[in-house]
Amino acid sequence: MKAKIISIFTVLLVLGLGGFIYFKFFFVLGEGVKAGELNQIVYKGWVWKTYEGRLILTGFRSNRGTGIQSNEFNFSVTEQAVADSLMRCSGKNVELHYREYSGRLPWRGMSRYIVDDILSVTAPAPATTIPIVSNE
């Protein structure tokens, strides 16, 4: 009787732990698209080398109400082909498809957001200049 209770408890514990690991690290919470200027993409890491990128989103918003700041979207890339394409797009406006996970895995990247596709790449808009007014 005691062995049966221990075996049932062990099976429930293993199933519970397996469910937790699945929902924490492998279940996709959501998918989406982000657009902005690709700031950087780098290949880095101590043990597991991963591709990490930063996208500067269009528009400005302050979270604290203390001025203007740009919004950044930090992401990881698991597929080398996507990362190689992004490395040729630095400074361009890109539209990226991503998946969001609840937890991070070291071999998947340093971010919960994993970019899996490039939807579009366009040249950046030309910079506008502010006219200089002289007081002469």
C-alpha cells in the first residue's frame, strides 16, 4: 500500500514538473510583428553563442514622463539564415515576426522574444534638417 502511494506521488510529481517546464520554456505565449530601425545584431555568449539584436521602434514615448526616449525591442534569433540576413540590414527599417515565451533558455538566447522571420526591409527615411535661423 505504501509503495503504491509513493509510486502515484512520483508519477504526479514527474507529470507536474514536465508540465511546468513545457509551459515555462516551450509554450508560445504569443506571436507578433515589430517594425523599426535595426540597430544591431551580434553573435555572443560565454558557453552558448546566440544571436542577439536590438530594434529601435518608430515613435517616441516616455515611461516616466521625464522627457523623450526611444523604445527598444531586444530580441534573440535562433536560425542562422535569419541572423545572417539581419546582419546585412543594420541601419535599415525592418519588419520582424517574433514568438514570445514565458522563460529564457541559454541556448535559445538572452531574450524571451525570438525572431523567426523577416517580413520586409526598406531603406531608412532621409533625415530632415532643421533650418538655422541667424539673428543678423
